[in-house]
Amino acid sequence: MEAATRFVSESLARALALVVPALDILRGRPDSAEPPAFCEERGFTAFLGALSDDELARCEAEGLAAHLPMLTGAPASLVELGRSALEVSALPARLAASPGTRLDRPRSVSERKTRQLEALLDAVEPMAQRARRIVDIGAGRGHFTRLAAEMFDRDAVGIEREPRRVEAASILGQGSRARFVVLDALRDPILLSPDDLAVGLHACGSLGDRLVLEASRAPCDVALVSCCLQKIDGPAREPLSAAAREAGLVLPREALGLSNLTTRLVGVEASLAEMLDARKNRHALARLLRARGVAIAPGEEMRGINRRRAREGLAELSARALALRGLAPATEAEIREHEAEAAIEFGRIRRWTLPRAMLARPLEIAVVLDRAAALEERGYTARVAQVFEADATPRNLAILGEAPRG
């Protein structure tokens, strides 16, 4: 128990020492060809602006931190920032080398989702065997709820706010020990008991924080895999642990969204080239909207639009965005103009973005460790590690919290 406690507290201290002094970088999303304030103030502009296209591509594919020591003219402060980022990111690789559970994959469940379910079922088994009931927060169509009820021979409740998903989950779960209820876990009371196991598989943003707090009030065991940290109620996320509060780990929504970035040539959903093209389309859309007189902050161009739509190209993307704002469709001339200007500007933006992208994983880890530390402050034993391989999903950091007994 002492070793686990030291791991969380020491890892959080390292993450805070990196992330909090770098809040100016995290908040400074580049949005034009002009270097953001943090580049100018920290002396990064000349170095980043001089990167060749080949160097830029390697840094985007493999991470700036890994390449900084070999790049000519890299500022010493940026090299040190990269070294710290690599250190903070070095969490235990996996909770288990390979899953022992093997599921017969239903046609409605993807191979990646199946691997996630297998790994999480293995990870929670000791806690599930102690529990009287398993409570799945944000259950969706209830795959984990049903499997946990069957595998551990326990009553299981899936909580989901979307009635259609609850209806589908209930049909799929007929005849099992799983049942499903419509409940908004962000706003409605979550009635947990000390002998429950509360689980959140990819509980987004504020829901992850709520799960930690509600489980600790019971107190009951909890397993949480975080996702989409930017999905919060307010403009910024307040820390849960005393250590993070004292350090000042207050993270604005825009900074939290950075945690979704992943440094890989081939991503889970799309290749790096496709993701960069989508980001260029988003920049072109922001230009177009501002030219139409729409005042938007960075990132707001996609409000009301699924982020995957950015891969469709500016014509389709702008049609959706303008319609949502009650504006006339873009002309062909507008599309050509903003696509051409965005292509030029985006090359500069990609360079200014490198230090922020380097901090994406440490930012995510800082939030996860803050949640784990909050549990420990309430008497829990908490473990933090990767629970899935990154090719199953890069949102793979798990907290397993064992409630205090007796």
C-alpha cells in the first residue's frame, strides 16, 4: 500500500512541476501564422520557424520531445521541457501483459471495443469478486454491464442518460442479471453503497470527476478509464486533490481538449496525414466564419458539429457550420480563397503547435493522477496504469481505487 501511495503522490508531484509552469503553453493555442505569445516569451519562435518540412513531419509523427536533443539550435529550456515530458509520461506500461479473458465478439461490437472490454474485465476482477453489485456509469448500450454481470455472477446496473441507449441495452440484457436505468449521472443522485463496484469506461470530462467523488462518499471500490477531458460543465476544471489545488492545477476547457492529441503515424481512427488535413480544414473554416463576421474563439468553429466531420473537406464542413448559424452557404470563391490561405498559414501553425502537443500526454496524466490522489486522501489504495494498448484506444489510462475497509 505504501509503495502504491508513493507512486501516485510522487508521480503527481512530477506532473504538477511540469504542467503548472507550462500553463501559458497549454492556454496559448496557435490560431494564425503569427507565433503565439508563449513562443515569443520563451524564445522558441526562431527555432520552431526554422524547422524543415522533414523535421516537422518527424516531430509530429514521433513526438517533439524524442527529437529535441538531435535538432540543431533547440533552446535549452525547450529541451528540458521535453525531457520532463518524457519522464512524466513514463507510467507503468500495462496493468497486465495480455488479457486472460477472451470474448466471443458480437457483430455489433468492434474488435477494438472487444479488446477494451476484455482488458477492463480482467483489471476489475478482484474488486468485482468482493462486490455485491456492479454499477456501470455511462453504460451506453450496456456491453460492459452485461458482461460483468455474467462473468462475475453479480447484479449489475447500467446508468445511462440517453433513453434510446437504455432501451437497446435492456433488450440486449434480457434474461441476465443486468438492468438499465435512465439517469443523468452529472445531475441526478447516484446511489452507491459500500459494497458496490462503480465503473466508468471512458467516462468523459466532468463525469469522471463526479464518479470519483460519488464513489468516495459511499465509499466503494471504483474503476475509471478517462476520456474527452474537455467535456466539462464550466470554462475550467478545478482540481480534486489537495496537492493539485495547492499547485494551482486549474485547466481551461481549451487546454483539456489538447489531451486528445496522439503522436502516431497511424492513429486509431485516422492516419496522421488525415488528422492534419482535418485540422487544416478546421482552420479554413475558422477563417471563413470570421470573414463572415462570426466572432469565435479557437476551437469554437466546430460547435455543434462532430469533430470527425472535419475530414470531409471545407465545402461540406462550412455548409454545416453556416447552416447552424443561420447563414447562407459559402460560395465557390469563398471556399477557394480560404482553402488556399489556410494551407499557407497552417504550415506555420503546425510548427507553433509542437510544444503544446508535446504536453498533451503529461496533461492527461496530471488529471488522472489528481483523481487518484483525491481517492488516496480519502483513505483509498489507488493504482494508475495503462489498461489497453494504444492501438485499441489512446485513451487508456485507468484508475483502480480500493475503498478503505472497516
